[in-house]
Amino acid sequence: MSEQTRVVLVGATGLIGRAVMAEAVGRSDIHLVAVARREVPLPKGARMEMLLSDTGHWSDAIAAGRPDTVVIALGTTIKAVGGDKQAFRAVDHDLVLECAAAAKAAGARQLIVISSVGAQFSSKNFYLSVKGEVEDKLAKLHLDRLDVIRPGLLRGKREGAPRPAERIGMILSPLADLLMLGSLRKYRSAKASDVARVILTLAGAKQGGRFVHQHDEMRRILRRG
């Protein structure tokens, strides 16, 4: 029997977090511990732990999960916080880095973080600039292994009614993907379930270092997995 990898998932209530929980069902090689602020329905057949606390105590929850790998699937949008850039940074910068530091303090050897295609600190786009800044700071934590996942538009069923632009984007994305060739391939959309499968395939990887996974690399991981 293969050794289990203890995976602590931060951000269980979001699209990617819920997909990770669903994909972990039946995986004997993964022991999943989810950290969240509120209850979230568990997928049918799930055998996992759910630790609930306010964000101020997430570092304690991460430590309690005794992680080998920590997955950070946190994120909001500028629109969701009413255009408040500081509120956006509080989640996508401050909270992500706090959880990453807690992962290292808890003894995790691997960190898997959901970022975004186009993330770059020097970007003129505020969202992408923050994502790039966070990636740079995560690298300076010097965990044994850092996996940065940069998906394009995420496809999947979100909580609540989908936003009109989001709905249109998901309908058109399969066609748009076909037009994204060469260097544009990295902007292709991704199913949340596929991203979750990539995360669980990477969890427990032994090779150390920093790895950035964009569209084509994620497809290769799925084929290998």
C-alpha cells in the first residue's frame, strides 16, 4: 500500500477547493484536511477532516492538520470586493502569504498555490501584479517544493448564480480555446475538475524546487496521472 500524503486544503469553499474535495474521494493515497470559515457540503463518499475557524486562527488549523502538502486555493475578484483594492490584497496577498508561512511553520515540505495565467509583478494589470508579487514572495519562503498553478478561465459550477460575463465566457471558451495557438495556448480555459486532478497528482511529489504549471504542462500532468 502506498504511503498516504497528508494534504491540508485552504479555501475549501471556492470552485477549486470543492473540486479538490470531490476528486479526492476514493483516493487511498491522500488524507485530506480542509480548512474553511464555514461549513461546506462534503461530496458523497468523502472521508476527510474539516476544520472550521475564522481566518485569524487558520495558522493553528493548518498546524493541526499535520501537513505534508498544503494547497492554497484562495482568491477573490476586484468586483466581488466592490472595487476595493485593499480588500482584494487582504485576501489574495496577505491571507495567502500568511497561510504559506503557516504551512512552512507546520513542517509542510510542499506548497501548491493557485495563481493566474499572466501573473507578473511588473504587470500594469492590478490583479496580475498582485498575483505575481505573491509568487515572488512565496519563492522566498524556501519550502522544499513550490508548485504554482496558473490556469486561464476556470470552468465549473460556482456557488450562487453565475455572473453574466462569467456565463458567457464559459459558453464561448471552448471555441476561443481553439483560436489560442502558439504562445497564446497558456491562456486556454481549464475545467476546475482538471485543475483539482493536477493538484492531487502533484501532491507528495518528491523532487524539490519551484515549478510553474500553465495550460500545456497541466495537460501533460493529466496524461501522466
